[in-house]
Amino acid sequence: MSRIAMSGYDWIIANERYDPSPTTTARDHQCSLCNRDKSSSLIDFYPINNNCGLERLKNSAAHGCRFCGVMLDAVQWAVSNSFGSEQQIKSIGFGNGLFIKSWDDSRSREIEFLDLSGAHSKSYGLRSLPCKILLKLAHYKGHNNKLIDHLKVVPGQTDSEQTFGNIRKWLSDCLTNHEKCYSNQKLTDIPCQRPSRLLDISSNHVKLRDDAQRGRYACLSHRWGSVTSMLRLTKENMEDFRVQIPYQQLPRNFKDAIDICRRLDIHLLWIDALCIIQDSSEDWNREAPCMGVYYRDAVFTIAATSAEDSSGGCYTHAEPQYKGGLLPNNPDIHVRMRQHAFEEGENLNWPLLERGWVYQEMQLSTRKLHFTTNEVIWDCSKGIRSESGTHDCNHSEKNTVLHPQNPEIDWHKIVSYYSSLSLTFEDDRLPALSSITEWMEQLRSGDQFLLGLWERTLLLDLCWRTAPWTLKECKPRSVATKALPTWTWASMPAPVHYATSSNSLPLEFVTVLDIIVYVNGQHRMGQIRGEASITLVAPVIRLGSLGYWTPGPVQMMNDEGKGMVRALHERLREPGNGLDGTPNAPPLHEIAAEFFELDLDLFSKARGISNDQPHRLSMRGPESLNDETLVIPLSYSHDDLRFQVLCVERAPGTSRYRRLGVAYLAHIEQFWYSIPGALSFMFDEDFDDQMERKFEHAKDILESLPRSTIVLV
């Protein structure tokens, strides 16, 4: 046996010599579909890149191509176990793997192959077909720093002894060898590091203890769902719980979590519903801010990842298509459908990860045991390990909440992801993030948290935005969110993103004059008292005095259309029309606005604001705007040479202003350039320098404007 290194891969060659360069064979011995020697015993996906229909694959296999024959067997297995009938198969693709696309799904689905012969059982690679002749080595590093030991056959039942053998191995390895995971639990001076109450499960009975100051404990992360009869801790039953909790009345999630802990020799367990007094706002206000620390300091967190509610349970049986089976006519090859990758930011098919409260539980937990539909997946600071091997990867350079590369920029990423998750009560929008907020306060030493924004980066943090199509489906605002000021993203029950980039900077000529925020209880919980306001001193522009940008049609422009734009461009360069820089030109006409949030009456609806006159911004610009609609420049980015601005309007009967949305401002020629290739005929070779000068000119215009005092509420 010998090895050959090839462009990031190691190849194992056994039983025959292998030359990676293309070989010359007679035409009638070469398969027209896979371009391989039909009689070759060499089976791999290199260097194939082809697509075909099922009939063509059958024809190729019938004409003696061994590789196509194996592929046909795999496709027919997939038809029987996943697709239902051959009529569902739209196309079959070879390209570093075998992919099948159906008529019902635009996505391609992959078939994984496992060699069970034993000869190369430690050399399985991702998206490869292991066989006795050619295998990809285990140490191939691919997308997302993949480091694959090998693919494995899943046990099929997540309560099996084989599964718990895997868990014990992962846990022991982490506790023994993962210094980063150990250090995560030593990172903070937060005083509430030990849960006030824990469940004692060391005997056959389960009871509540508030004196368990020693011993390792685990946490359960679960989705409550709509089960109103779920057993929970109350003032009335607390004394009874200290004696014994009625085990038979517990939902499946709780029972399974207790069994998991006992099988792993963990005697203490924290479950929110049983360890926080559910009918005591005082106890909830004391415990809720500490929940993230409870999860972080647990020896591991049990995640009921596939359970829709508390009755779903942790233990499941794998679906046949993902458990897989032996390939017909190839007793040494096991095949299965590839699962969706289990990665951070991907909650597809994982009901638990769609919940807002769960976000900080997952981000702050040091070790997580995800009980999914088909297998158990381990996730710690070092990496992900799974029973199938499909999801395995390392986190050696992973940017996490506990170890952010840039806490100020990463806050925007946190808000963007978290705001897309669901909450049963919109009042929890800030409380459900409070533990991450507390951790960020330690990383951002000296900074002040302001209802979802931060004092030191306030001008950048104000540049959050939503998309109008998300507002159409957003929930009505609760009493608590209505009390929040319009300048915080927490006031909007919809996903938010940021108009800024990682290189955006606040404008030097915009200053924060005053900030007034009074809260009841802990400031991270967002229970405000009175009116919260931010006072800015900045250039203030009436929206009607700006140009506006119309993207879209220019991208599809024919020669006649381009000629019209060229004529417009030349007319704008004529003296006095605003692009020639003449002193008598109205300077603001040189600046155009591009709007993110295109339908402002949706904002009024979401915020519960009643207006007789709807405010609309379409892709064609302002159509019906109040005279009091203003634009306030806040920041800029050298990446795209544009300014991020806040759109506000006067609150009825006051001199204060409420937020409407955000927009880009830039020199109008820069917006033309933003459509790749559409107007390239207008620009000289030194166009980048021209655009830089246009940007600086626009900045000078904004800086020269009179500054006004604006109070945002």
C-alpha cells in the first residue's frame, strides 16, 4: 500500500497501481457517462463532474460500467427508502459525491457511502465512496474546517447502550483534554454561579433541593410548547417538591433528561420549570438573569433538540433513510441519505433551536448533548462530534459569544440572529438575551447597555433595519414593547439586520448630547420607567430635498435606455444642475437616498401608531411624505463609500422624533456605479479615484450643513 498527496487530499492505493493523471483507453472500453474504464475496479468520484437522468444511468450500467452499476444500486435504494418512486427523480449528479434531485424539491440530496469490509474502516471520508481500492484519508480538511475521522453506522435508537458509550467517550475526552472548555467555566466574576435550586435524582425518587452547593449538575434545554398541564414549581407545591416530586406526572422531556443523567452518573439536574417558582415574579426576576450562567457552569446541557414540546422526549428512533442499509449486490457497502448539516445558525429541522430563550442557553453552554431525530450530536468549544460522523468538525478558530473576535461588531451578529427566533411573549425580547448581555458587559468594559444598544457604539447601533416582508407577519406589539422607544430594535417584533459593515465608522460631526433611560430592576431586562430618549446634535435633512435612487430597471437596460441615462448624466453635469460643483448649485441634489425599509406604514402598523396619512417609500423613492420627515446622517463606510442615515418623523403634538427606518446616502454617481457593469460606459479608468473624491465631496456637503438638536423617543 502506498500514499500519494494530491492538492489537499491524501489517496490510499491498494491492490493495484494508480496514476492520478487521465488514462487513455479504447473508446468502446470507456463509459460515456462517467468517463471511466468500464472494467476498472477503481471506484471513486475523482475526477467526475456530470449530471444525467435515471434512464441514462440505467443504460450505462447495462453496458457494463461497474461504477455506474454501483451508483444505480444506490439510487434505487434511495428510491425505495426516501423518494417513493422513480418518477420522483429529476436528475442525478456526480461531483465529489452522488446527488439526487427530485421534482418536489429544488435542493439536491446526497447519498453517503460507508465501507463495512473492515480493510479500511478507519479511512472513511466525507462525500466519498470508500471501497477496497481507493479511499480519501481521514485527515482531509475541507469546508468549515472539516476534520473527519470516518463515517459510522448510527445505532438507530438514541437510548441505546451504544449511544451512551459514545457520549461517555466524548464527555471523558472533553473533561480530560479540552483546556478551552474547562476555561470557559472560569471566565467570570458574576456572583450567581450556582443554581439556587436543583433536582436531586441520586435515588429512585426525585426531589427539589436548595442546599446542593457541591457536586456536578446538568441542565435541560427544552421547548415548553403549548402544554398547559405540564408539572411546574409553584409557591403551593414547593414544600411537597422538597420531599418528592411525582415522577409519573413529569412530561417525557423531563423523564428522559433524568434517565440520561443517571446513566452518565450525574446526580443533580436543573430544569427551569421545576427550579424557578413559576407564579412568583420576584423569583423569576432574580433567577432569569442567572440562567445563562447556570447553563455555562453545568457539566453539560441536555438539549431536546427535535422535540416540539415537553411531551416530545429526548429518545427517538432514526428514520430508515438516515439509518441506512446495505447496498444491493455490494454487501460491504452501507448507504444512507445525508442529513442536513448541524451547524450554528442553521435551525432547519431542529424545533428547539427556533426559540429565542434557547439561543443564550446554547451559546453559553460549555458542552451540549443534542438529542436529534436520528442521532445524538455532541457540541463543545473544541468541536462537533456525531454518531454518524456526518456533522463532525472542529471549532479551533470558532468565533463564539464566549470568545468573540470583536465584541462590538459581534453584538450586531448576535442581534441579527437572535431577533429571527420566536418568543411566546414579546415582553421577553430583552430578558431572553440578558445573560449574553451580562457577559458582553464584562467584555466591553466601561460601556453602558441601553435597551439593546450600547453607549460607546450608539451611532452604529442605531442603524438597525428590518425588511418589509417580515413586518407583514410580525406579531402585535405587547404592552412592554410599546413602552420601549422606537430607536431600539427590541421595540420591533421582527427580524432585524444592520445597515453598517464591520468597517463602518461614526461621523465625526455627529455627537450624542444626552441619553435618558430609567429602568425598574436590572437594566438588562428592559423594564423601563418613564420615557427613554437619545438627544443628538447632527445635520438634519428634509427628505424631500434629496434625490432618490431607482435600482432595478437600469440592470436590464437596453442600448436605448443606456443612451437616455447617458443624456441625463450629461445634463446633470451642466452648470447649475448639481453635479459640476458650481457654487450656485443646490448641493443636496448631488446626494441620493436608497431605502431599505420600503413601506413605512407597515412600521406604523407594527408599532401600533395610527396615522391618517400613510407614509410610503417605494423603490422609486418618496411618494407621500410628511413635511416633518427628516434624515439624520450617523455613520459611513469606506467599503462602499456610502453613509448610513436614520429616517425620523415628529411625534404628534411634541417636539420629539420617532424612528421610521434607515437608508443609504451617497453621491448619485456612486449609486449608478453600484450596479455592476450597467453604467460602466460612463466611467474613466481612474473611476475608483473619482468615486473616492465624490464620497469625500458628499461628506463635505453633509458636514457643512447646519447642525440641529434632535430628541429621539
